[in-house]
Amino acid sequence: MKDFRNRHTFAICAYGDSPYLTECLDSLLRQTVKSTILLATSTPSPFLREVAEKNGIEYHVNPLRGGGISADWNFALSCCRTQWCTIAHQDDVYLPAYAENVTARLEQRPETGIVFTDYADLLPGGRQAYRRGYLIVKRLLLWPFYLRNHHASGFIKRWILRFGCPICCPSVTYNLSLPEKPEFDSAFSVNPDWAMWLTLAGRQEEFAYCPKRLMLHRLSGGMETAAAIRDNRRAREDALLFNRLWPAPIARILAQVYALSYRSNRSV
């Protein structure tokens, strides 16, 4: 088994006392290559500390509270002391070959900024769903990466983001060794990932895609996601990002169409 503990870190971003945290952690411990694992949180608790101590992983508490998801993810990245970092979402599951595949891509092409993979939804009851309609649409948006799995072209990187966000955030591994470090924009509370990919698309670094299904994204219908839809935060952020990519009339239409996709699925 290859040992990448000095090169790759899984930073678990924990919020509250998730009943799925140990399942996520177990999936990281079962990887086919060894990586450093740490737990980062802005909501410390005896439960989180116990999980970290029991499994012998680092436990980091963000001293700045209330900064939202962008601040939590930025803190998780800041805790990482290796050149590559995956922000593991506490409810998700990583298949055993995830780390092996993403580190292989980064070894082959060190100019890569992010590597992301295909994934399936993990539904209530543990059922996996790979061919849901919106997942198929996301793969279609990534068509340039099926012709070649890495691209540095700003046009192509922006093109895949013009109709929505096809990159699954928890599937992404970041290259922290490049001169410009990734940083999530605190102005976004719902779409900081999509905003981040747009920022990175303007840089010289490559995006790389692994079309293998290497992680499971749990759909939980969280209260925060529901609240973001109810109070129109998500709609506002969608519109803002579409306006960065299209003239206003087209952006308005796309935002309305995009909203339809998460009326029935709040994890799109």
C-alpha cells in the first residue's frame, strides 16, 4: 500500500454531531493508499473530540465562529499541511480507490489545480442512485473532459460552468502547492463551490476529471438547504453566478430553469 500521508490529507469538515460521521471516517480509513486524516469544526463537542481521539486523527477547532460554510471550508484547508487536500463532507462516503485515483492524477500532472470525480447519490436507506436525471445532465455538461480528462483552457473551464455547477464539491481534491491558494468566497452561503470553480477557471492551472464513480454523496434534505431555497438565498446566488457568465436576459432564464432542478432534489 502506498503511503501518501506526507502528500495528501482528507480534512473532514464536521458540523454538529452527525450520525454519519463515523461512516465517512471509516471509508477514509479503508482507502487503498494511506492519507493523513484530520477533523475540522466550528462547532466543537465531546462527540467530535471522542471520534478524533478514538481514531487517532488530528482535531482542529475554528476559533472564529459564525462565518458560514465558506469559512468552515477555508479553515479545513488551512489545517492541511500537505500539498493535496480533499475536504471530506461528514455525511458522505468515499469508495476505497478514491485517494489512489486522485493522487495518481496529481502525480502525473503537478500543474493541476483541482481533480474531481464522478459520484452517485446515497439515498435514505442506503440505496445508491447513479442514473438520476440531474446526474446525467451534469455528466453531459462535462463532455469536454470525456474527450480529454484535463484542461487548462479558461474557455473550456468556464464553459462547463455556464449552465450550472456539474462539479461535485466533496469529490474535489485541491492542489495547495500552487502559487495561488484556493479560497472560498464568504459572500456565498449556498454556492461557494460554484463561485470557487469560476475563480479557478480564470487561472492557468488545470482542471482534471476522473470519470470513475469514486464517492457517494448523501442526500439528507437538510434544514439549511431547505431554508436557503425558502428565503431565496439560493435563487439570488444562482442569478449572481449566471450573470457572471451570460448577458442578463439569458442569465435570468437560466436561473429560472436551474431552480426547477432543485425543487424535487435539494442537493443539486
